[in-house]
Amino acid sequence: MIKILTACGAGINSSHQIKTAIEEEMRNRGYDVAVDAVVIKDITEEMLKEYDIFAPIAKPDFGFEIYIPIVEAGPILYRIPSMSEPVFDEMEQIIKSINK
């Protein structure tokens, strides 16, 4: 199973919309994924070590290095296929490269 973390400012609305969309789309593409949504300010370096992919709305600067792939997932919120499809495609390529 591929573990994905998404985050937004409050950890309530946008990140949960992204979570649901990623889970649905990746499962439709045949991948076993689990997505967690959190408040971005709560993310720590240790927390990120538990995940395979980080999918924030926009790439944040935490003051520490992020060693897992980052997919900026903000365009998923627009629900416009021409904007969200490239995000899902990028995520799929990363999932394939992880080979779990």
C-alpha cells in the first residue's frame, strides 16, 4: 500500500477534498493507496518519514528537507480534468517508481 499525506491550512476542507479525489482516482487506476489529511503546521520531519508521497496544495517551506516525492495537488480542487489529470498522472508515475 502506498501512503500519501496531504495538508492544508486548517486540515478540514481542501485537504479532505484532495484526499478523497486521490483515493478515488488512484483506486480507479488500480493502485492501493491510503491518504491522510492534516493541518500543514502540524507536519514534522518525523511524520513525513511515515509516507511515500506528500501531496500538499502548494509546496511549503518547513525549514527541513523533504525526502519523499512531492506532488502539488492544488489543481485537483478545481475539478477541471485538464488541470487535475496532470497531477494524477504525476502521482501515478511516482507510485510506479516506488514499486510497492
